[in-house]
Amino acid sequence: MSTPDAPRRFGVITLFPEMFDSLACWGVTGRAHEQGLWALSLTNPREVADDRHGTVDDRPYGGGPGMVMQAPVMDRALERARERVGSEAKVVALTPQGRVFNDGLARELAKEQALIFVAGRYEGIDERFLEASVDLEVSIGDFVVSGGELPAMMVMDALIRLIPGALGHGDSANEDSFANGMLDCPHYTRPEAYRGAEVPGVLLSGDHRAIARWRRAQSLRRTMDRRPDMLTWQALSQEDRALLKEWQLNESE
Ligand code: 9D3
């Protein structure tokens, strides 16, 4: 028996700390939190605001709509977060201008024992804070959401799934879609016939090797049809071609 690993430590700087209850309380991430696999420490910039109203934002220099989160307030919030999470923690800000998150970046960030996430609101955060105090800016994709909290939770969820023991037995993060560069195969459960649609016969055959071959052929076909961009870097192998032919999924060749 070995001693359990120290929990992964996440700090978050946010004006809406209550939003993070959902990550700590529900589902796979909630169970992992209960098991002590990760710990969360929340810092609200209002705690360290300049005035008694808790002001954290001001009007943008140069004019324009919206407000900007002030660098001095954010730096004091970061100082507090470091006291709670550890001085060695990397600082990740969620911004629409960041590096687009993917499985590769998840695996890079999952190596860190401690991370502090900075979630912005309003039009954004003063650039001088991002330049001087943030190690990495991350975006979750080319669409607009209302703030950095949901993006931070998505990134944290992806990282928690990679903590050893966070997923149930037999459920490996390495078997998840994207780890192997392909989309998942289709899934079925009872009933065997539903609104005239039958479960594919091979899944009822009990032939586990045939089932594995069918699933891989389905993954390949769906990736070619729906996400051809995922396959451009790897040529289809002889074996893959044979699989598609075996299940008559090769018509578009
Ligand atoms: C007019 C320019 N907009 C920038 C695209 C203003 C703006 C919109 C939304 C500024 C901040 C936000 C809030 N979004 C985030 O904080 C955010 C985000 C996103 O909107 N899309 C994808 N990833 C992310 S990470 C943080």
C-alpha cells in the first residue's frame, strides 16, 4: 500500500465564486472532490477592492463600451490566491484571445500540481495584469460567452478527469475520444428494437474481436464524415482500409 497522492490544488479568481459549486458537488468531478483528489480555493476580487463599494472595474482608456477589470485589484487577488494555493502555482487566465484549449493542452496542464485560474467579466482584464502576472491565456473556442467562469470550469473538468483515480475502474481517460485522435463509436442499450431501428447485429453476437473491429470501423467512418480535419495528419493504414471494407463503410473512397 502506498500513501495517497497530495490533492491537485486549483485556485480561481472570480466575481462569481458560487458558480464553482457545480464542479465540486456534481458527477465525476464532485466524487473526485469528495475523495480528496482535488481541492478548490476561491478568491473574489471584491475582497481586495479599493473602496467600500467593492469596485473592481473602471472605464476603458480610449473610450468604447463596457468596463475593464483593474490591474491593481487583480494583482492583490492573485497575491491572496497564491497564499491559498501555493507560490509555485502557474497562472492561467481564460480570455477570448487565448490559446484554444484541446486534449493536448489538457495533458500539459494536468502535469501541474497547482494552478490558479483567472476568470474575467465585463470587456476584459487590464492588459498589464495579463502581461506581467499571467503565464498562459486559454480560450475554449471561437464563440463568445459572458465571462471566464464557465470556460474555467470546462478546463478544470478536463484536468480532473486526468487525475489518476478520478474516473471509475475500467473507465480510462486514455480511451476517451480525442486521446486516440478519433471520434467515439455509436452506443446502444435496451430495447433491441426501437421505433423500427435495430441494434447492429454484431453487438449481440458475443464475438468480442468482431465487436472491437466494428467499433474501430465506426469510429473511423464517423471521423472521416464529421471531422476530416482530425485525420489529415495520419494516413489511413492498410488495416483501417480493410476494416472499412469489412463493414462496408468504404463507399466514399
Ligand atoms: C467585442 C470583443 N469581445 C471579445 C471577443 C468582448 C468580450 C466578449 C466576451 C470580452 C470578454 C468576453 C467574455 N468571454 C470570456 O471571458 C472568455 C471566452 C469567450 O468568450 N470565448 C471563448 N473562450 C473564452 S475564455 C474566456
